[in-house]
Amino acid sequence: MAEDLDAPAEGGSPWLQALTAVVLVAALCAGVWASGGTSPSSSAAKPATCSHGKPEKTPGKSGQDHVPGARLCEALNRPDLAQLLGTPGQIAKSASGGDGSMNLLGKDITTPSARVEFETYTVTLTATYDRLRVSGSAALLGDGAQQRTVLGRPAVFYADHTISVRFRLDGHDADTGPGVPARTVSVAQDAKDSGGSFEVTLWRADGVVPDDAVLLRVTEQVLPTIPGWTATA
């Protein structure tokens, strides 16, 4: 017996590939939390709420605090998210946020993330606190990556895919393989593109490639609600 889980697979630039393990851990935590926190009841199903944890504040660039995964989850798991996805009436099956980090060239990079899952779509929101600029990154992300401007900031749209993780219930090691196609937009954390990004990723349970119009609609509504976001004139 086995249980399948799709988690985002980062491709293209080296730092995105390094994020794979971080996002996988967050996805696994989301699955564990969902299995224990969304048990059926006799009443109508209720939307999942973000799992709670102790907020962790880490000194960030320009003296600002990094946004913890719990706050990212609050921003992502908004009441109108299903409507923004074009699937009104669906309710969130699971919602979670977590704090992670990766070590790149001897430096720890904070990578908090959040994930909300519906029947049709799964959405993730990740913050990467590094010194890498979003401008010019399209060349590193393969054919089809498009450099654009979103909310007045440099951004890049690119194709991605999930990793299908199959958990064996007989105690054997989990199997991994290619999952479903996904679309991601990476947006600079500030208008000057001084380093760091927010990434929104969408994928569909039926394997259909998500529409960039849907991805953009979600991104434009979610990112400005992240704590510390400053509107661009």
C-alpha cells in the first residue's frame, strides 16, 4: 500500500533546486497536519485553518524581520482564495505554514513557506531571503520563462513541475517520481530588486497546466497582504 503526495519541484537556477528539500519538508508537514486536523464531522465541512506554531522572527535585510511561515499562511489562506482560483464553492482541505532554511555557500538562507490545498488546486507561497535579484533570472530558468513586472516589481513566470512522493505504508522507503505540471511566478521583495523574492506556485490535481491569468490574479491579491509589503508608487 502507498499514499501519494505532490510537492513542488524547483528547477532552473541552482538556488531554486536547493529549495526542493525545504519545500518538500513543508509539504510533508502540511500533509501530516491535515490528516490529523480535518477529521470529518456531522456538520458541514469547514475550510481548513492555518496550523499554529510559535512565530519565529529572524533579523532580515535592512533591519527588518523575516515573515514567518505562519504569517505567510494567513496571507495565502484568504476567504476568497477559491474564487480567485476560479473554483468558487470549493473549500480548503488543508492549510499550513512552516519556517525553513537552507545553507548555500556557507550561509544560511531563510525560506519560510505556506501551502493551501483545494480539490482542484494547490497553492504555495514561499519567501526567499537571499541577495539574488529577480531581474535577469529568466535566462536561468529554461525555455519559456518570461521576465515581467508584477505589482511594480521585477518578476519572472516559469514552468515547473511537482515531485510525486509515494509513502509506502509497509515501512519501506518512500518512492519519488515526476508529478504534475505547475506554474510559478517569482516577484522581487522590493521595487529596487535588492535581493530576495516571493514565489507563488500553482498546480492542479488533474494535471492540467495552470493558467497564468489565474496565477497572476492570486499573486496580485496575496502579496500586498504580506506583513511589511510596501506598495510601489
